[in-house]
Amino acid sequence: MLAGFLSMPLIVMAQNTRLNDYNTIGWFTNTTTLRFSNRWSGHFEYQFRRDELVQKWQQSLLRTGINYHANDKLTLRLGYAWIETFPYGDYTIQAAGRQFPEHRLYQMATLNNPIGRVEISHRFMLEQRWFGRYLNADSPRPDETVYVNRLRYMFRAQMPIGKPKLEDKTPYVAAYDEILLGFGRNVGENVFDQNRLGLLLGYRFSPVFRLEGGFFQQIVQLPREIQNRNVFQYNNGIIVNTVVNMDLRKK
């Protein structure tokens, strides 16, 4: 009791060192997998990320890659992503308040581990990121390119509704959480970069197509301070995913 009372000023002080930014977002994603051999497939993904639900840009993300299916449980991927990030919210990611580009290389491993009716997956991703930074708001293009590393881990659980396993014409529920951590030089304030939480309701129409959507929360720490205070975005909204799996192998 006494310890809790004495710690209250510290908690209040910690909260006062932050600036909080609250936004309503909508993320709309298509992910397409093209299976062209028993071991190999192609990955194509586009994410249409919006602020104020759908009215303004937050980000545009295009991600491609090549998958190696080691076995039924383990998939490895090597890929490239191109991102455009737009100014949004009360505190923009860059001080110049400008749209900026980013290029990424990434390596990913996904491990599937079903437990009964629940499909469990663990996704590990390592990213090498190059993004343009403006030092002057009037510059016609980014003044410099900054390199940073990021490590990501996502846990996802998925369960069919009314059936013992996920098959055609089956609804399902899913939940996932992903943490993103920066490391290496140029990280700045971004050791903790983001956390993402999704609560989804989905439907598998066929082996080729499924649709899912629901609540999405993104917590972002900006890579800079404002008035010597850390800035956190609390972005809540919706997410809609379309998933296409096409088997191009000869039967």
C-alpha cells in the first residue's frame, strides 16, 4: 500500500514525459501466393493504409518475395518492399512533415504449429531499411538516406467455427500480436518501434480465396523527440485482408 502510494508520482512523471497522438486508421491488404513448384512459390502483397479510416493516406506498402517451403510447417522467404509514408496525425514521423520513401530487404521464417483445432503460427522477420529523410521542409527531395535494422515477431492463433478444421465454406476467428524492435546504428528513440494487435473474423470460400477483417490497433513510437519528450501514436481502426493462393503446378 505504502509502496504503491510512493510510486504514484513516478508513474505520473513518466506519463508526463510522453506526447500522445490518437488516430483512426483503416488498413486494406491483398496477399497473393503463386505456388509454381513443390518447394517454391512467389509472394505479392499490397497494403493500402489510410488515416481517418479511409479519407487520407497513412502509408502505401508493396512487398514481394520468393518462398521456400522446407516442409508443411516451415516456410522461408527472401524479399523486397517499397513504402511511401505520408504525414498524418498531430505529430508527423519526420519533423519536416513531408511524405518520404523507404526501401527494404527482408528475411522471414514462418513456423506453423497446430494444436487441436487451433492453428498457431510464429513469424520471425529481419528487415534492412533505407528511408529518405528531409532536413529542410522546403527541400525538393530527401536530403539524406538513413539505414536502420528492425526485428519483428508475430504470434497468430486461428480457429474454425463449427467445424473441426478450416476447409472450404468455413468461417473462422483469428487473433494476432506483433512486436517490432529497432537495433543498430541510427535507431535513435526506436528500440521499441511498434506493436500491432488484430482481432479478426474470416471466411474461407475456397482453397484459392479467403476474406477476413476486424479490429486493428497500432502503437508507434516516433524516432524523434519533441520538446525533449517521446511521442507515441495510438492508432485504432479496422483491417480488411484478402488472401489469394494460386497453385500453378501441373496436376
